[in-house]
Amino acid sequence: MTNMPMLRVLVVDDTIIYRKIVSDVLEEIPGVKVIGTAQNGKIALSMIEKLKPDLITLDVEMPEMNGLQVLEELKKRQIDVGTIMVSTLTHRGAETTMKALELGAFYFIPKPDSGTMEENKKSIKNTIYPIINAFASKKRIRKILSKDGSFGASYTKAGKEPPKQKVVNVPGTARRAKNVKSEAVAIGVSTGGPNALAEVIPRLPQKLGVPVLIVQHMPPLFTECLAKNLDSKSNLKVVEAQDQMPVEVDTVYIAPGGKHMKITRAVGNGIKRIKITDDPPENNCKPSVDYLFRSIAHIYKNRATGVIMTGMGSDGTLGLKLMKRFGATIIAQNEETCVVFGMPKKPIEEGIADVVAPLDKIPDEIVKTLK
């Protein structure tokens, strides 16, 4: 975070040990300053209005006022502050985190539930460091785009409509034959993914005619909640994938957190099934987008659509290259609509993507590849 103003952070957690762990970790990150701590939501709100932090780390479950209630109040008061949720690895914590993301939280980190203080500190550091960097990058972009240079400036606050985003068909990419349609859609996504998927999946038609397979970087339990959340909003059936599930059309399969997902085809009858494995992480990710995309390339060859969306890192790029080599069509989310322009960036720069589209146009672009 060089050449950036100091990122001012408020730490909110009802447990003193986690206030200390998160504060200590943040203070070790260059360009970050912890400006205060709060033990519940009510105290946090008064400190936010007084100290005006750029970012808060917010415990999901707290007495008096929990994390969700804080987010709702921030929205009500129109206070523009970034939020990273600190979530327990429980069903309740996962469900609350999904709601927090819908309310505008930037992302979340799982709270370690065992181990020594040093082990917990290391775990939080490994997960929060890239998220802080991603948030700082987003802040820098918003500052550049804002007319008055302030972090919170926006088109809507100025009474203007944001400029409409356009779909870009990338010239010079090798396109598959027009009479070949996709028989499967594979999507890779990470930071900002739950909200992005909530924009894309519910807008796909009920009779899509193909399966959709998704890798969203998330821990166990969280992917189950994500699947249930999307299923309640969508025309298509959305499930957390299980080992040996048959791959059926008009169904969306989400890779379970902490496991890899790929597609296999039985010898003889050719029936396609989900394979869930405990293979080592790839690109420090489990599930890994590359892991899924490779299997899609080998099974579906040129009859597939690969979609890469908002997220940190470059997981998915190598898998997309293989899909492209087999003749698949590749769609990438554009920078302007990404929470983090990491995962789509390299495929776009390397000319792998056939189409670069804003988030709201991705459903239409997917459907085009199925006709």
C-alpha cells in the first residue's frame, strides 16, 4: 500500500483476546493504523461517527448490538465505511455472514476456534492481509474516480447516473464455430463473489438447458449457506455439490468449502458425475477454480463456457488457458464492476477472454453461448 494515505481501522469484537489479536495483526501491515477498538456495536457506532475510520473489522455475534445491526444502522445513517466481517465457523455464523455481505460488507475472515494465541494470530494474518490490500486498492480506484478526491464520493451522491458499462468483444481471440453451443457453464469467483453470484444466477432462465458449476473461495458451511441463499432467489436449482452427484441440466453446483470439485465421465455409458476430492490446495485455494476448469476442458472440450469474475489472486487463469485451447468460450467480468480485479485481470491481459462484460451483462452473455 505504498503512496497511499494511512488506512485507518477500527476493530470491533466483544472478546478482548480477539480485539488484541486483530489489532496486533493490523498494526503489522504497512500503511495500516488501528485508531481504536470497541466491544460492541453501540460503542462502535459512536466511535465511527467520531473517528471516521476508513474500515472496520466487525464481529458477527456480539451482545447489545450484533454485526448485522451495525451494518443496518450504517446503511440507515448513510455512513460510507468499509467493513470486514469476522465470522465464526458455524452455521449461524455463516448465515449471518451471507446477510452481512448482502448489506454491503466488503468481505469476511473466519475466526479461528482453536489453537494458541500465536496460532490464531498467524491464521488471521494469512487471511486478512490480502483482503486489506484488496480493500486499499479499491479505495485508491474510488479516490481516482471521485471528482472531489474523497473516499466516499459517488455519482449518485452528485445526483448523476453512473456511466453505463458496455460489453467488449475482444478482437483477435480464436472463436469456436458459431454452430457449436456450450453444454456446460463453469464459473470461478472469490472476493465479492456472493453478491456477484446473486446478480448473475437468479437472472439465468429456468430452462437453461445445461449445468452450471461454480467454485467460490469459501470455507466449509459458508458454501452450503451460499447455495441455499441462491436457491431461494433463482429459477434454477442451486445445491452444494456432493461426491458422485450426477451432472444434470438446469442445476447449479457449488463446490463445498475446503474440498475440490471436478467433473468425471464414466467409461462405457458416458454419464457425467461430480467428483469431490481432498487433493492439496492449488494457488493456496481449496476449492480451486483451476482444478474445476481443467476437468471442464477435458470433458466438454469446445462445448463449454468459462466465466471468471471478481476475486483476489489469479486462480482460474491456467484452467481458462486449457479451456481456450480446447475451443471453449471465455467470459470475464470487467474491472469497473469487480470488487477486486484480480482473477479476471490476467485472462483479459493475456487475451484469453472472448468477452469482457460488466456484471449485469454476464447472464445475457452466458445465454448467448448456449444458442
